[in-house]
Amino acid sequence: MEEKKEFRSGFVTLVGRPNVGKSTLMNHLIGQKIAITSAKPQTTRNRIQTVYTDERGQIVFLDTPGILKARHKLDQFMLEEAESALGEVDLILWLVEPDPHIGGGDSHIAELLRASKKPVILVVNKIDRVDKNRKEAVFDAFRGLMDFREACAVSALKGAGVEKLRESIFRNLPEGPAYYDEETVTDETMRQIASEIIREKALRLLSQEVPHGIAVLIDSMKQRENGLWDIEASIVCEKASHKGIVIGKGGAMLKRIGTEARKDIEEMCGSRVNLKLFVKVRTDWRDNPLFLRDYGYGMNRK
């Protein structure tokens, strides 16, 4: 009689400095794009939950904002999101750059991880950029900070090493139940994902100073009888001068953002989408608790 394999499950969070590749890695780990990505730091603002299930078990991933010094209330919210996740999981993946030099940011993260007393897997990302000796030097440097359950090397961008990392995760999770059915990939709503897709396109297309000061609100999202989705969304920016940049000459930039976002939203919805974008100015909204709450940041914070 064949021995039944144990089913392992648990909650796993990805932590690291901004722009280290957490969202890109999580998308590869679940085999589907859910979290938005860009080359700009602090792309992830809210905690994003995704699910990976196979015959070995189920992993519930929490992708968190990058950990950095807070400059305004939105940064403070993101820092609290990242730090609070540490106490709610079974396992932590610490994603780091392939650089043996340890700066203040990583030293601070190491303090948080030691205090959490949770098992940690060290994950060195962007390994396609360095040779084997450099990789080993990074492992040695970070092992000097704390004890790790395991250490893995990946290229989140290219997907290299992802399956080995999955195996490592399952090895370090306890036996447990499936928290979601096997078809579930995320608990994010379609509205939330549509909002993030639009913000991703804006992040990638706009100039450096604008993206950090924008939010995207889905004003309405309705499906017609023929399957077509009508979506109206507002891009909120902090300054009147930014509004002109978002719109662009003759509306060209806003149209480009809408065109690129519509393609991804159609793929998500599995049907055609009629997307209308508007631009609003809310001065210094990132430091206004009322705006932050209305835009979905810090709703449950005191």
C-alpha cells in the first residue's frame, strides 16, 4: 500500500528592501501575475495575498511593501503593513540583492526578523547578474547576521531557481489543511486588481517625480449582458502640475496609460473592457489621513 504523502500548508511572507524584486518573485512562485511590478521603488503599497497549491500542499503568500524609513503617512502605513505581517506567518522569505555589503536597511530588517522568532529562508535575487563566487560571498555575509533555515538563489525576473525555492518552502511548512480551494490564486477583488494594473502602467510610463504621488480609484465597474465590462477610474495626483503630465499633450499620455491597462484588465476579466480614465488633484493626499482611508490605506489602523 502506497504511503500517503503529508499535505503541508502555511502562510509565507516576502520581506526586503524596496525594489529588490519581491512582487516579481511572488508572481513566479504562484505561476501567474497578480502583484504589479515596476523599476520604481515602493511599487507595492498594500499587503497582497496569493495562493499556490499542488499535490505537496498549499502556500499562502503575503507580498508586503519594501521596508524603509517613513517620510510621510503613506510610508508609515506601508511600513506597518510590512512589519505586522512578520507576526502572522509560519515562514519568512528574506529577499536580498546579490551584494555582500550589508547596509543599514538590511541590518534593520535583520533586527526585525530576529525579534519575530519566525523561521527564515534567505533568498538572494538577481543571481543571473553575478558569478558563483559572488553568490557564496553574499550567503556568507548574511549568515553572519542570523541563522537561516535554508539559503536559496533565484532570478525573479527570469524564473531561475523558483522551483527549488518552492521545494524549500514546503520542507519548512508544517502539516496542515488547505485554507483555500485549489482554484484560488488570490483573495484580491477584480476591482482591486484593475486599480493596481492602471497604477502599474502609470508607474512605468510617467516621469520619475510623479508616480509616487498617485493613487488609482475604481469609480465604477459594471458588466453588460453581452459580457463587456464598463470601468471608470480616477488617477489621483498631488499637484496641479502633475495632472498635466498624467494627461499629456492632447491627452496622449492618459490615452497610452488607458490602452496598456485595458489589455491587461481584459486578460484578467476574460472579456472586452471599455475603460475611461479621469485625473483628479488632491494636494498632499499621502499625508492626509482622510484621503488615505478613502483610498484604502490604513483603514484598519488607529
